[in-house]
Amino acid sequence: MANPIQAIRGMNDILPTDTYLWQQVESTLQNILQSYGYSEIRLPIVEKTELFKRTIGEATDIVEKEMYTFADRNEENLTLRPEGTAGCVRAGIEHGLLYNQIQKLWYQGPYFRHERPQKGRYRQFHQCGAEVFGIGSPDADAELILLSARILHKLNLKPHVSLQINSLGSPEARAAYREKLVAYFTTHQAQLDEDSLRRLTTNPLRILDSKNPALATIIQNAPKLMEHLDSESKEHFQKLQHYLKHAGLEFTINPCLVRGLDYYTKTVFEWVTTELGAQGTVCAGGRYDGLVEQLGGKATPALGFAIGLERLILLLQQVEKNLPAKQIDAYVTSETDDAFQKSLEITDQLRDRFPGHCFVLHCGGGSLKNQFKKADKIGAQFVIMMGEKEFSEKSVAIKSLRENKPQEMITWNTICDYFKDKIS
């Protein structure tokens, strides 16, 4: 016997016991995004490596250490997408969707980063993203954040997360701040860990996001970006706060919130939880007004967010006692070949009459007793049985498996009417 092949570490199967919950979450995301006027865009999983180097930043952890990059047969450098915004911007420019118009786009699917797998962080993970192009004012920031809040509320996760916001200002203000930050951390070089020492010369703002508790005091005393913002960014951020407060949305300003991607400007935000350990960010995003131009398009203001589906699912499984489960309305059994053929017809009639409901037809033979056990094992609400006697009388026996009620006999031509009042 050949040795079985296992999945790649950090690239997980999503089994049938979990897929129904995934489908419900994905459906919630889709319905809310479409209700806000977002249109779905579907993007390639593989892009040119240059796309991510130019957008994410060559000095970021993602580009330096985490991307799955390879040369194809034409010796072209390609990368499995590590995030969604870059591909969405590329597609928008390529197909003329962005210039001098407002676009609201959403997408979802798998993404890839070569990280050390742990709870809530995987090498293949799934995200749902939303992007807004063509609006530079803070009202768009507020609506986007409120949209993310609605998603979390609809999933009953709002009590388990909190909103953090910050402003990164303009690229010019951030460049001036970067110099002050480098000077500060250089004086504390002996206390920095290996990761922070590397970031000191490549991406010093990321030191502020370090999770190393030994650096907490140094980071807390570092110069604050908020004190070095340009006037336009300050006004933008103040208006955003005003809109969020008016909407009754609670938030905290986290001056160390910088995000791990180079393209962000002005507003950044995260929804975080304390119930998933180290991987506490459930949804994150912000504004990236210079990215479209950076990729060769006309200057276009833009903003967006991404929600990690694995983390949403983990959080739901942790805090919700009654998670949605797939319901099988009826399991249809038969004793003879003639009865099976009639059961096949009846089952399709039920599916036609009650779209969105589940009617399972037993295949593979076996006694009615064993088929009944199968119906109970898979959690069916009802079992529909057709033995020789029922077939000869053009009827079926129906038994509720979840309520203590007597079995009933129903004729073939009334079975759909019978279930009209039985299933919700």
C-alpha cells in the first residue's frame, strides 16, 4: 500500500462539519456588502511578483520573508497573492474602472504567506476584502468602518471585539517622522530585539507594532506620529472621529497602529479581540490614496479593509453556543426498486416545491430499519418511508424524528401540502 499524502503544513482542509458555518458567514458578508452598493470582482490567485514589491514594499516582512514566489516555465517571476488590495488596484487600472469615477468593489478567496502556522495564522488563509475608489473625504472612511461594524454585529461578534484607529498622515509627514523615530530607536539600539534591529534600517514604523513585551516601555516612550501629522491629515482624522462618535461607535486611538503595508496613508483601523490569543486582529484596513498612481494609474483616492475568515470562524466557534448547522428536512427511504423509482420522483417534487430546503434520498439499498437509523444519524427532521404496502396504496409513512408524535400515512399527491406546514 502506498504511503498516504498529507496536506502541506499550514494549508488546511475545511471539512463538511465546518463548511455550512463558512457558507453562512460568507453569505452574510456578501449580503451586507451588496446592500451598501459594492460589486463583486474576482481576481487571479497568481500575479507578477513586481506588483507586490511595488505596493506592499520591499522592506516589509511579507515581501522579505513570507511570499510564495517562483519562476514559471517562461522564467517570469510570479507570486501567490499574499493580500488582495494590490490585485484589485491592478485590475481596476487595467480595465479602466477607476479614473474619474467612484467604484465600490468586494472580493473573497484564498491568500498565501509562508509563516509559522499557529491558531488564527495559516499559510493558506481566506479573506473578504472591500475597496472604495474615487472618494478622498473622511465620510467615506466613516462609512467603511461602520460597514465593518455592521458585519460584526450581524454575526453577533460585536461584544467580543473593539475598534482601534490611527492616522499615518501624508507620505511627506511620515517621512519626517521616520527620521525622528530612527534617531530615537538608535539611542536604544542595545535593547532592541533582532526583528526590530532589522526593521530599524528598513521599516522603522513596524517597530511600533512589535508584540515583544520587553520593548513595551521603549515603544510607549517613542515619538508619536500623531504629533507630526500635517494639517490636512489632522483635520481628516478629527472629522472621522466626529462621524464615528455621532454614529455611536466606540473606538480608541492607538498611536502604535501602523499596519504592515507601505501603501497606507491617513486613516488606519483594526477590529481586535482578546479571545484568540496573539492573532487578535479580525478586520483591518485604511486609506491608500497614492497606490493607484504608484501602479501607473491616474491619481485616485482609495480606501479598504480585509476580514480574516478563519479568525471570524474561530471567534464564532469560541463565543457562540448555538452555531448554525445544516438542517436536513426529510430523509426519503424505500424498500423495493419500484418504490425507489417513485421516491426519486417524490423527492424531486419536494425540492421543486421548497427551494432552499434539504431532502435526501437514500441510495444503496438495505432494510427500511437500517435506512431509518441512517436518517436519525444524519439529523433529519422527518423520515419518509415507502415499503411494499405503502407503494401498493400509493402512499408514504412519515415519522418525525425530533418530536414525540405518532407516524402518519400520507398519499403521494398530498405530500407537498403536508410539508408546507411542517418546515420553516
